[in-house]
Amino acid sequence: MHIPDGILPPYLSIVGYGITGGMTWYSLRQINREKNPQEKIPKASLLTAAFFVSSLIHIPIPPTSIHLILNGLMGIVLGYYAFPAILIGLFFQAVMFQHGGLSTLGINAVIMGIPAIFAYYIFRLKYLLGNKPFFTQVFSFLAGASALGISAAIFIMITITNIPAEIDANTEKNAILASLIGYSIQMLIEGIFTVMLISFLEKVKPEILNL
């Protein structure tokens, strides 16, 4: 789901950086409205490291493999801290492992960061129904799975409409559409993993979730 350098036209990379700059500014503005903006920095650092490492752990699902994204989990736990945390994680992935690219850093942040904010609001819907463990499980699954699903949808939409001229368009489109199967499985895995971790945190460390 990381778009590498050389795939997108320059204007789209600029648009990606523009949106990312705006989202980063808005996220920092929301963070500064909190009573203690520095309180969540340790959590953000820990989850940024987890996000960074998760891209290196691949789960084989023939004929391909997948890895956890964790943007839904980051959205639930961090709220608006999630966007700058994901941006930092993507930067180090691109610099240290060439996972993604610097020219596409902005668009990759949009693909993974904005769905994390959606996940934050999806999870908070549970408070409308009551703070019960069942609702925590349901909405943590929806947040984790939907964040991945939204990211996959944005990724596919961008890549399928910007296939370079030197690549066989039909073959590439078929490959991108075939990846929907892998993303469907990955959504299920992300949702279940998010349920397990959020349910555990709710029992042993509910203050991490701001409950």
C-alpha cells in the first residue's frame, strides 16, 4: 500500500504534500487544544515505532503476502496524534528501507493517516450506546477494519488512474484489482487484532484509551 517514487505524476505528489501539510497543521491545532498536549507523546512514540516495524513483518497469503498497517489502532488510541505519528513512521520507512518514497510521502500519509482519523471517530460512536465491553469490541473491529478498507480504496483509486505509460495498463489494472482479495483478508486480520488489543487495554490500562 506504499506507493514508491516514480509512479505518480509530479502534480499529484504536490497535491499529496499539500493535503498532508493541511492535515498536519489541523491535527497539531487540535492537539494544542488539549489540557496537556504533551501527555500522549510517549504513547504516540510507542505506536509510531510499532507502525514502523509492522511493515517489516509479512504474513504469507498465497500468491502474495501482507503486513499489518495499524492505522485504525493508532487512530483509536491517539486520536489526532495519529496523523503526524503516521507521517513520521512513513518518513523513516522510506529513508531506511525504501518502503514507499520521499516524493510520494505526502500521498502515502493521506492514504494511511486520514483513515486513522476516521477510525478515531468510528470508535467514539460506541459512547452513544454505552460504555460496555461488547460495544468496545464491535466498534474497535469496525474502526480497525474500516481504516484499512478506506486506505485500500484510496490506494487503488490513485494507482489505477495513474498507471505509467510504459507499463501494460490492462495487466496492471488486473493486478491491482486482484489485490482486493488480499486487502479483504487483511481487513479481517486488522479488525480482529484491533479488537484483541483494545479489549486487553480496556481491562488493564483503560486510561490509555481515555475511558
